[in-house]
Amino acid sequence: MRRYLYFLAIGLMFSCLQNESNKAVVATDIDQLVSDMTLEEKVHMLHGSGKFTSAGVERLGVPALTSTDGPLGVREEIQNDSWAAAGWDNDFATFFPAGGGLSATWNLELAEKYGVAIGEEARARNKHVLLAPAVNLIRSPLGGRNFEYFTEDPFLNKQLVVPYVVGMQEQDVASCVKHYAINNQETLRGSIDVLADERTIREMYLPVFKAAVKDGGAYSVMSAYNQFRGAYLSENDYMLNTILRDEWGFDGFVMSDWGAVHSTVESAKYGLDIEMGTEIDDYSKWYFSDALIEAVKNGEVEESVVDEKVKNILRVMVKINALDTTNRKSGSINTPEHLQVAYDVAKESIVLLKNENDILPLQSAEIKSIAVIGDNAKRKHANQGFGAGVKTKTEVTPYDALASKYPNVTLNYAHGYAENYLPNDLNRNWGQPIDYTADPELVKEAVEAAKKSDVAIVFAGSNRLVETEAEDRKGLTLPFAQVELIKAVKAANPKTVVVMIAGAPYDVSEIDAEVDGLVWSWFNGSRAGDAIADVLFGEVNPSGKLPVTFPKQLEDSPAHATNSFPGGPDVVTYEEGILVGYRWFDTKNVEPFYPFGYGLSYTSFGYEGIQAEVADGLVTVSFTLTNTGSTDGKETVQVYFGKSESAVDRAAKELKGFTKVALKAGESKTVTVEVPVSELAYYDVESSDWQVESGTYQILVGASSRDIRGETSVSID
Ligand code: BGC
């Protein structure tokens, strides 16, 4: 009976939740539920009771909280108490393009569709929480998790996160936005103390989390492994209490990263709600288990602190219809619609880096044979490496796609380069030292394939053993001596195109100098191969733009120029401050190899009549964009702001607006980008607040951060 009453009350709560003025009702009912729980019941809701679950209170109708990894898609089911596969035969999921791919689309509608689709999949697997998106700012090209993250730019980052989180949470799944915060390297991630000044964290590293919470309404946040200013993120009063809860008004729960908790009392007081992944088999020995009960009993932690944590969880459960499940969405998984989303994202994420002598798009009518060369032509990227992957039924490789789309074309396959790793710790299947020598036999085979084909396509790049959680890369050099292979193939067939498949910058200078056609794809999901084939043959006009800067050499990148990556053994100081990514290159006049925002198209775009005006707290930038070529296409126009006279140090320019515009061949459109004046604020450490300086702001509109097509300025009072 009691259980029934709760459901009734909670059903009521749901309808009340739609109505702001009734929030008090919700609070009362959750209060009641908590007051009916014993201390033990409450505390056991605050720690893992399995690899991806924490306990509920069955007698009161509170289910165990279930979570699953993203961000590449819903992770395969594992056993409750071990990382071994559960052995289900119905835990297949769609492999969605990794973060780098999504951000390279610069398409917010796709970000929302992505969120909806991945949310539906998590619901269909009956999860409450999806551990995604992963949004830490890309500080160094070597970051092991760059492939999962979005970008080096805080504005692009926060624009993408909001529709993603909203779309996901509409499916009755809580997004757990990770990893909060200032977690930008894998080296020593479990211990390193990050030091970054206040303006830097406010302007660069926190905006994405703030937007996820304040604008996206994220229901949960994952506390990161590292320390920040001397305290672990799972017990960081400043980050969890002061900023997240007090300043941003976050009322969901903070879940620790797996094994990121180091204390009972501090974690309890300083803002952690749920402890996950502690490496102790006996759950009662975890920090937030018997030790927390003890701490409450002996007065070190107030019981009200425990109550608040339980309420944080229950509030989310109400919002995702997990208590009264009558109206709960049921989700769907592995659907054709989700594969379509994966394809749509992949096709808009592919970046055309070089296209000379009209080598691309390939003309299918003229091509009878293709040398398909390289391990990445057939490699699947849904799994491997340390960390979460996806068990998927569908992963179309480039080879598969070419074979099925062009059945009359002969494909001469050659492996090209062996994925060789030097012997290391054989228990690990990730982060192995890489072999940089070419295998002469494989090169010979590739050359023969190239010679007898109309065109050669080398599928090069990296893979998920090279780019992996828990380890940063050692340098920018491409593994497996691929440059040598590409040179040999090009010598054998001048019509050679290279497709890079990777999630982070590499040194591609020699390849760029060698071949006429260079295309960049990512760990791009279940239909990656289809998207690549469609770009190569012009079924899709490429429209991806780089969300990160490619340096000419590692030392040109800010964290490396300042010799502050990865730091250690105890501390890393972010010496470059606010000059992350292109902000550094532009301000210090360092020429990048490929600039932030760069990407070509099979057509060309003209920008004319750029003007701007300020009214009602908005800067409205407008101009005419024309597709000046003969192919339909999409252009991402980018609006950067600069302020040469300023009371504070500023980057030469900062992205403040963008929009992706589709234009038919020859078509013109008036494009308008609105930038709230508040976006121009810098974080003032004196007043601990955002300040918009008055004066003149330069506005630069372009096709990349280094391809500015027009300038104007506005004056702000
Ligand atoms: C990762 C998280 C992940 C968790 C659970 C950790 O190693 O940092 O991103 O969600 O494991 O798999």
C-alpha cells in the first residue's frame, strides 16, 4: 500500500514538474521518501553495488540506479561484479561517431539527433544514466582521449553540448557529463594536481560544463580522476559545491569516475553523491559504504548531508520517470533510424584537407579498378583500446562500402602497413609502443595493387590501440611507417588519394606534400565507410571543418611551447593560460599546418557585404553567402571577435558564432549570426565576475580561423 501511495505521489510530482510553481510539492514527496529510509538504506544508494549500478530501496519502490558507458554508443553488457562480458546476445548497439566526428560537423541539429538516438538506445537497454558526453577541452594534440572529446574551442564545445544533452534527456535518460573538470591528459590522470588560473578555467575549461548544466539541464556530472588546486575532483569543495551547485544551481547528482574516490568524510562534505568503480571487491568496504555510516554515527558527517545526496538522486529519478514508470519512454536500439543518424553525422564530419588537379571527387564512370590499400580500409573501430567501446552488429568499413556501392569496379586490396606493436607488457592490449618500420613485403604488394589500378586509395591514420584512454600519445608521428608506404604507392600511381582515419592531429606534412587528394575521417561509427565512399565519389559534398588546430610541429602547440604537458610527477601548470588551441597560434603568430575551422568543399563560397550592428544586447552580423561553384554544398561560416585595445590580455580572436548553411550551386543567401553581447565578456578576477569591456570590437568572418573573408567592427558602450 505504501509503495502504491508513493507511486501516486510521484506520478503527481511528474505532472507538477512541468509546472515551476509546484516544485515545492516535489520536494515534499521526496522528503517523505527519504525520511522513510534507514540510514543504511540511504548510504547504500551512494556507492556502487556493481560495476555500473548503485542500490535502490526496493521496499519503497526505488529501483537500483543503472548506468552505462558512452560516449561511442551504449556499451556491451558486462557482469555485475567484473569487467567480463555478460555474454548477452541482445546487447548490440549502434556505434555513433566519436566526439571528434560530431564536432567536425559544426551542426547543432545533428548534435541533437545524436543525443536523441543514443538516449533512445540507453533507454532500450533499460539504463537510467548514460555516461556521456565526454567534453573536456582538447589541450594538447597528444591527449589520449582527444578522439572522444569535441574540440579545443570553448564556444564550439558549449554549443554542441546543449542540444546533445537535451536530446538525450528527453528520452528519460540522465546524461552524466564527463569528466568534471580540468581533466585534459591521461598521463598521471589518477593523481596529477592541475594548476590553472581562475580566468583560464572560467573562460576555457568550464564553459562547456556550465552550459550543459544551466542551458542543457544536465541531470548528472561525473567527477574526474585528477586533482585541481590540491584536492581531488571527487572531494573538491570549490568545483563541486561553490561552482557547480552554488553558482550554477545544479540540483542533480555527482557520480565519481570509476575509482576516483579517495576519502569518506571529505568526499561526503565536498560534493560527491555517488562513489563508483572503487577497486575493492567487497562493496561494504568502499568509502561511501560502512565507513560513511560510521562517519554519520560518530558525527563526522551530518545525516542531513547523506539525505541531500539521496534527494539529488531521487530528483533525477523523478525527472526520468524511473519511480513511476507509467509514462516512461521505452527507447529503441539498433534501428535503421539510428544508423541513419550515425551516417548523417559521419558524412558531415569528413574534412577535405587537400584537393588538387580535381583528383576528387572520383568519377565512377571512368574507374574500373581501385587499389584499396591500408589496414584502415578494413579495420573496425567500435572496440579496442582501454575504455568503453560498442558491441555493434553494423560497422561498414571503407572496403565494404566500396565493394557494395561499386560492384562492377575491381578492388585490388593490399594491407599496406602492418599494425605492429613492439613487445611490451603482454597483459595490456593498449598503449603498446609502436613499430615505425615498414614491412617491405607489404609495401611491394601495395605498389603492385596501385600499378594495376585506375586509382589508389590509401586508408591510413591510427586506430584505437594508438589513441586510447589511460595513455597520451608520445608524439605526432604517424605509426606503422605509413608515410613510406604512401610515397611508394604514389610513385606507382600518381592518382593516389589518402584517407586518414584518426581522432587527433598527426604530422601529415609529408603526405600532404606528396598527394593531390587528402581526406580526414574519424572513428566515425557504424556507417563510417559509407560516408567515406560517398565523399570520395561526390555523392556527398564534404562539409566538415577541423575542430582542432594541426600544428606543424609539436613545439608549436601551446601546452608544448610552454613545456607544460604533461607536467608531473605531482603537478601540471597550464602555462599557456587562456591561449589554448588557435588562440595561441593567432596571438603568437605561429603558422599552423591546418588551422582550426579549416575544411574544403567540392564547390566554393563567396562572402560579401559583411556588416554588423548592436541592438538589444545582441551583435547581429550579416552578409551574403554565395555558392560560386557548380556543386551544391554546405559551408560553415565562422564569426570571430577580437579586441585590440583591452584592459586585459586577450587572444587575437575568439570564435563567438557560427552557422552551417546549405546552398545550391549558384545560390545566394543572406546569412545572419547573432552574438549576445554577454558572449564578449572576459572573466574579471578582481570582481569574480564577467565583464563586458566597452569600446571597439573587430569582427572577422571566415571559412576558417585563418581564412577570413571580411571584417567589420562594432562599438559597445
Ligand atoms: C572513464 C570514464 C568511464 C568509466 C566507466 C573510466 O575509466 O574515465 O569515462 O565512464 O571508466 O567505464
